[in-house]
Amino acid sequence: MKSKAYAGTTGTIFLGASLLHLWRLLADFEIQVGGGELPSWGSMIIVAAAGYLSYTGFRIATRS
């Protein structure tokens, strides 16, 4: 796989993760991880981190 295709694919995957956690925050439903609940602030961190990684992936994929 070429590096631009790889960066675009990972950008898409991280965008999906970010949007799913943003939806979780807006819909206010619980996520169980290892028998405990993932707190809302955990999803906020994931939205920010995955959003940044998605942005970086798309930026690398569109470089000429």
C-alpha cells in the first residue's frame, strides 16, 4: 500500500472513531470497558486525539 493511501485510510478510521465518541457524548449513553464505565471526559479526550490524528492523516494524504 502506498503511503498516501495508508494515510488516507487511517485518517478515515480515526475520523470514524472521533465521530462515534462525539455521538456517545451527545446521546449520553454508557460504554462498558473491562466491567467499568468509560467516563464522559474519557470520550472527550478520545474525540480530541482521534480528531487530531484524522486531520494529520488527511493532511499527509493530500500532500503533493
